[in-house]
Amino acid sequence: MIADVFKWKFDANELWSLLANRDEVFPHIRGRKFIHEHFGLFVQMTIAYVIVIFSIKRFMRDREPFKLTNALRFWNFFLSVFSIYGSWAMFPFMVEQIRRFGLYGCGCEALSTLPSQAEYWLFLTVLSKALEFVDTFFLVLRKKPLIFLHWYHHVATFLFFCVTYPTPSSQIRVGAIVNLFVHAFMYPYYFIRSMNIKLPAKISMAVTVLQLTQFVCFIYGCTLMYYSLATNQYTCDTPMFALNSTFGLSLSYFVLFANFFHKSYLQRGGKEKYRSEKKVN
């Protein structure tokens, strides 16, 4: 896999075929194969993303910021619709998964197939993590502060989805649903703010609390699986690298978001200092 990072491969025809799929059943095996075979390209994209955003930040240092008001509104509206509809499309799978396997099974049961609609939206969700890189370009072009949490979260989440999506574990599926659900609240909030509509400070706090809550849930779920495996109570079909990655990332996200919450809302003077940093995904 390391050697693949230095290879260039992009099958545009296969990608279009998957995106425009009109078959009754989404070809999930092809979707997983596409993500797996293009992992090197995705790593190259993330490296380019980091280099470009910091290059733009340096380039903009002595220049006037772009406003990009209408473009930002359109972007937030697009991601709002995507997240809301995706949550609605995948929510029935979440309910059925909990009903059949319980909370433990949500992270451990191997799934060879999912409902076609859920499989399609899962594939779109993985790809959307790359699209969300655009958030950062709005920040640097508008000369807003670029904090570590913002770009680290984008890079780590995208690569995590790309690595774990090809596996049969349901952990990535549940994680994608929860992530879409959080974004279904987050991006509409950003859209409303981009329309210059003032919202109560409690709304902003609630969005960050919702983000923190998902990480707490992931950490709790991973801890439960670790305990069950250590005591031989259950078996788990989730690969250990996926379980460890989920736990490690969730823990790092929780620490960073908790620090952001403290500085933004609890620390004296934090609200003004971090007002422009609130757009973290």
C-alpha cells in the first residue's frame, strides 16, 4: 500500500459509472474496490491539500481577503442538502442494525451487503470527505484563522474513511451515518450564518456539543468492544486496525474540540478571539 502512494491512477469511467448507477442494487464490491485501488491517489490529494492551503495562506498574507459571499452560501447550502438527505436515506439502516444486532453489533458485525440506497450513500459519503476540503479554501482565501483542528480533522477523516470503507465491518457504516447526522445540523447552521442572520450563542455552543457527543459515543463504543474482546464475551469482525484507528482518532478529536469549546465559550475573551475560527468540520 505504501508503494501505491507514489503511483498515479484515476479511473474516471469507473467513478462515473458508480456515481450514475441506475441498477436496482448498488455494486458495492466495485465501490469498495475503487476506493481501495485509488488509495494512493487519495493520499496524494491530502498532501497536495495541505501544501496548497498553507501556500495560499502565505500568498494572502499581504493581500486583501476575498469576500466570496455568494459562493460560500451556495457551498454551505449544497452540503446542507447533501447531509440532510443522506441522513434520511441511511437512517433506516441504522435503526435496523441496532434492532438486529444491538449497540455492540453496530461496531462488530461483518456486513457483506447493505440496502442498496444505504450502500450508494455510504460511497458518496466517503467521496464527500474530499469535497469538504473546499471548506478550508474558503477560510484561507477570506483570510480567516486556520487552526490545526480544522485541517487535521479534514485530512484524518478522509484517509480513515478511505482505509476502512473497503472492509466488511459495520463500524465505518455506522460512523458515516452519525457523521452525516451531525453535518445535517452543522452545515445548515453555517449556511444561516453566511446569510448574515444572527443566531443565539447557545445555538453555536449546541453545534460544538453535538460534535463532541459523537466522539464520546465512538470512544464509548470502542471501549466496550475492547472490554468484550479482552474478556472473551464476544467476537468482533471489525479489523483491529479499524477499531484502533476509530478509538485514536475519536480521542484526538475529542481533545481538540473540547479545547476549542473551552477557548471559544468558557475562557474569558474567548468568544471574540475565536469567533472567526468556529467553522471547523
